[in-house]
Amino acid sequence: MTHSPSHRAVSRAGRPADRSVSILIPTHNRAQILAVTLQSLHALRVPDDVETELIVVANACSDDTVAVVNECAPTLPLPIRCVIEPAPGLSRARNRGVAESAGHIVAFLEDDVRVEPDWLEGLLRGFRELPADLIGGRIHLWWRDVQRPAWMPEEVTGLLSANDKGDRPFELTHMSGFLGGNCAYRREVYDTVGAYNENLGRIGTSLGAMEEGEFLMRGYASGYRAFYCPWMTVHHLVSPNRLRRSYLFRAAFGQARSRVIAKLHFGPYHFARCVIGNLYLTLCGLLMAGLALLARNRPQVTRHMTLAASGAGGLLAIPRRIIMAGNPFRRAGR
């Protein structure tokens, strides 16, 4: 059943939506990193009046993920179980996790974060004090084993999942600020807008993205409201293998490609704007990167090459978006 925004605003008072929370962690062959995340949850403060569950979705895993979950289970402050999802794909793992969960609030964490002890309290505060149906939490980068290279400008750290937009909550009106590594929403949102688009998101080691952004856009279209919530904070581990320009370029390419595929509408105007905008981004990025290279400004070379990679990803996604829709003027099916 789809409710109007006014119906939701009236019915929110008295709902048990802040009395049960399901925390979902999709993972793929990263047992050692997952152990770090689960270790941080030992300090999580769980209010006595809130039912909680933690579900790890082992997505096409062939490592020791199940053993790591079983080893951590006895000492965690909330019940935990591991669900096996054999078909690869982050969106598929997200959908499986939601299907297995029972909480009125569904929350997602990545498998490589350190969770603050007051994270759950901050999440509940967000839903109790804000008129929110969805919330995106703060994500600090965690430079545990590495330092940020001199060639990496602040502007590209979003490709490493940074999401720090200050100390005050505010309403989100676009995809920025809602990342799958630290977010939550009321179950009715999922029930209304439907499952995550399994054409989007990472599959194995591929750098697909935007499954949570496309989900959020469908939420907006259904009248739901989203907020940035700084009270729920995690620290995202920066792995050494991500401190390469090639990784950043691939991530920018994958995000832009997914952004085009995720568009809810793709009529003639959107088609033309997508072609012109991404072509401009590619050519301008290459030109500015060349000038920065001559000036030996390494951070600006990285910044502009990342923009060029983003433009290229957007351009190359256009044929896929057309094929998905059957023609360029219909919404892509999920």
C-alpha cells in the first residue's frame, strides 16, 4: 500500500518504528576486514527498550566469513546471524538482507567500518527528532594503515566514501549525503518503493555504484523525506589498494556509469543533456589535466583526470541505459 506524505505525517506519532532496528552488513570475501567491523560493535550501546538484530549477508563468499561471524557472536551486545546469498551482487545482498530482517527500521553498514559506540543512539535520535523517513549518517575516512597521498585533493575523497557534511542535520534533496555504508530508513519505504535495482551496485570486485542513490530517488518520487544525520558516525577504513590513481579513476567511471543507468527518466531532453554534459566533462577534464601536468600540479592532475573518467563513464553508459529501457524515452525496468 502506498501512503501519501500527509498520511505518513499524521500516522507517525505512536508508531513503533523506533522500537526495533535491523542492522545489515553485506560482505564479499573480506572476512579479516569484517572482523574489525564486528569488533567495533562490541562497544555499541544498545538501549534496553529497543529490539535489535545484526545480520551479516555473506554474498558469494568462499572465505571464512561464516566462521568470523560465529566467533564474534557470543560477545556482541545484540543477536547476530549470518545469511548466505550465493548469487553475487551488492544490490542482491541488500535485498536478501531486508527480506531476512524484521526491524521497523532497516540500517546498513559496510563491512570495513569502525562504528562509534553511540551510533545506534544517534540513529534513533535521528528518527525521533527529525521528520525523516530515510537518514544518511556521517562517514569519516579512517587512515589506519596509510596516509593520504600528496597527490590526492580533498575533492576526490568522496570516491573513498567520505560523507562529512558538518555537525547539524539538514534535509537532503538529492543523492549526495546518503551512502549505503551508513544509512537507515523506515521499513515502509522499502515496502512502498520496492527492492534495490540489481542492475546497479558492485558485483564482486567491479566498481558499480548508485544502488542506494536510485533507491533514494524512488523514495523522493513517493513523497518520502531524507535527512543527513551527523549523530550516527562511522569511520571507513581506507585500504592501501585504494590509494592509487587508477582506483580513483575506475571508481569515478563506475559511479558516473551507474548514475546514468539509475536515471528514473530518460526522455529526449535527458538524453541530449547526458550526451552534451558528459562529453564536456570528458574533454574539459582532459584539457585541464594536461595544463595541470605542465604546471606540475599533481593534485589538480588527479582532480581533472577523475572528472574526465566520470564523463567517460557517463557517455559509455548511455547505450546500456537505452537498451535497458527498450528505447531512450522510457524508464528502465528493475
